[in-house]
Amino acid sequence: MNITNECIPCLALQATELARSTPEDSLLQQQVLRAALGELAKLSLAQTPPEIAHRMHQAARCVTTIPDPYQALKATYNAVASGLAGALRREQRVESSADPFDTACRLAIAGNIIDFGAGLDLRHGDVLRSVEEGLSQPLFGTGSRALREAADGAKDILYLADNAGEIVFDRFLVELLPPGRVTLVVKGGPIVNDATMEDALAAGFPAWVRVMDNGHDAQGTLLPACSQAFREAFDQADLIISKGQANFETLSGVPGKQIFFLLRAKCQPVADALGCARMAFVLTDQAGRSENPAR
């Protein structure tokens, strides 16, 4: 999904947030803002938003030398998500539901609200609200039955995680996928609040799940920039479960792969590309067939 004119204000907001994440030094913040906006000014409409955002973050990192300005915030939302997930487990919300697989999908999608790169003014209560809504709102797209059938028939499943905090909710779904066939993928380095190996360990995935990083530090999955090991795993997988907007922006249209996208459509360009309403709960395959318009 290439950048649209509506993406530009969102990327500019990311530049502002980058500046705010630096120490309270007005001169340094101005330097970060200039560096990030300088990269934004070079954008090509033939690129995806994550490609442009990656260059912005690299430029800011050169100015500040701070490798992970969102580290503390990620830890906070891992803790918030762990608390909510613990309550859901104690209440057996997945096991006691009419369709545990569908419920697990909904919780994984609900966790996608934890995003500091989408122009959202996120509060702790928003995560709880997303969980409550996700358990009752219609899903846009092919729905969980199609994903369950694809997973049952897959020998090699690649689960592309998105954000810290959100990755805690991914466990509900991963635990219901065929054991021994799943590889969880995180980022190879810090970028905004995207999940890294540290966040996967904090989420406590079962021992039968292989965890690897993609060898790159951009939002989404920029395949040419990822490690050879990840690209080989991507090529060999017969099912890709892709979490979040940035993965949709970078992987929609990849030929020859069975990809299911699970996300909240948090901005209008992504909602328009999917054909759904903004903030819809989305579970759709690469073909984008829709059983429920969720508009």
C-alpha cells in the first residue's frame, strides 16, 4: 500500500512525537524535528508509509544517539496488557466462549489498539475498551473460520507480531494454532513501540513456539531489507498471519502467499484500502473477500 496525501500529516506527527521523546532540550528537539521532517520532504508516492517512517527514525537516531526512546513506554504497556490478559485467563473468557478460536482472534485484534505511531492519543482505558468491543463487534473480512481452516491445513505458520503490549494478546491466538508449526516473528531492532525479542520474552510464549526476529528495524515488514534467514522463513511458510497496519501496508499485494491480516483500521487510508470503516476490527485474507462489511 503506497503512501497517500492523507498519510503525510500522520508522518509529520510522528516527527513531532520523536522530538518529544528526546530529553527536555529544546535545541536537541528542534534538531530531531528538522532531521525527521527533512526525510519526510524527500518522500516518494511510490513508497509505503513504513519506508518513509523508517528513514525519519534513522535520521532522528543519528541526532540523539538514543537507540530506543520508547523503551519505558513499551514496558508499561506490556505490564498493562499482562494485567488485562491475566484477568481474562482467570475468567476463562476464551475457554468458556462459544467459539474459543474466534474469541482468541478477537483478543489478538483488540490488542492492536496499542500503537504509538498511528496518531492515537492512547490511554490505559482504551485498551480495556478495545477488548470489550472486540468481543462483541462484527469482524470485517473473511472471519475466523477461514483462518482456522487455513491454520489446520498449514505445515509452517509464520506469525508476524506488531507492537509491545499487543503481543501479550497474541498469545491467546498462538496457543490455539497447531503446536510445533508456528514461528513468531518480532522486529530486529527498536522502532516506535514495535515488539522486539525482549517483548516476546516478556509475553511468555509457550516453549513449542519458535521465536525469531526479521533482521530489520522498520515498522511493518520491508522484505528486501530483512535478513536472509527471515526471507527464507517467509518463502517457506504456507500461511502468514500478519498483525497490524504497518504489516498490511507493506505486505498487501505480495504475490503467491496465503496471508491473513488482523488489525484495527486506525487511519482512513488503511480503512479505504480495506474497504471498511475506520477503527473496524479486521480479519481478512490476501484476497480481501468480505463476509461482513463492518461499515
